[in-house]
Amino acid sequence: MSKPNRANKNGSNLESIVEAVLKRQGYSQIEPQQFATYAINEKQGYYSNQVSLGSGIYGTGIRADFVVMPRSRKEPIIIECKWQQTLGTADEKLPFLVANIREHYLYPTCIVIDGSGFREGALRWLRRQKDHKIFGVYSLSEFQTWANDGGLQ
């Protein structure tokens, strides 16, 4: 398997785990194109994955890994997943993600980041980016704890 395919597969594995957490918390999956209709009707407790967010900082299409409509909030949240198993360039893409979140994401976002391949400086930098648009940067275990403690409510 080539490295890009392996990286995509491992990133998909992280998304699958986050999706399992959502399901364990009682969330139902809907198709991305249904999300706006559900939001207008004020339904809660659902999520979509790979939701188009329009154009990003380069003028090309961007997608959110998950858009979640929590049961007790009035607005959705976005969950982005980033996995880096071995040293490489994924951590160099983090500033691109942060810029897109700040300039083009409509909802507060948390980032679930895991794998042992991120440079330590990259994780420290990312954690310092928390603000009103990026409300959390979690390892997978931190995300599970946050969800278990009611973070998705």
C-alpha cells in the first residue's frame, strides 16, 4: 500500500472511532444534504460526515469531517479529525486547517488529533490556537472523556 493510501486509511480509522463515540452518545447519522433541513426544523441529536462548507482560503471546496447538532445547543458544532502515524507533512497542514476554521467555518469547532507522528511543536502550537472558533483540541482519549462528561450535550 502506498503511503498516501495508508495515511488516508489511518485517518479514516480515527473518523470511524469518533463516529462510534457519537453513536454511543445516542446521535443519529443523516445525509449531509439533509443537515440544513434538520437545522431549520430544530431537530437535535444528529450528525453528518463529510459536509461541504463551501470554499476555503484557497477558493477550493472544503469539507468538515463531522457537523453535529447537539441536543441542548442552538447551533451545530464541527469536529475535525487529524491523524499522523509517522513523521511527515500532516502537521504542516495544521495552519491551513486553522485558517479555514477561522475564516470559513460557520460553527465552533473542535479538533481531534492523534497518532505519534506529529512533531511536538506542532501539537503545542495547535493547542495555543483555541479561541471562540476552536473550542477544543483533543487527543482521542481526551475527546472520549469530553464526550463522556457531557461535552456533546
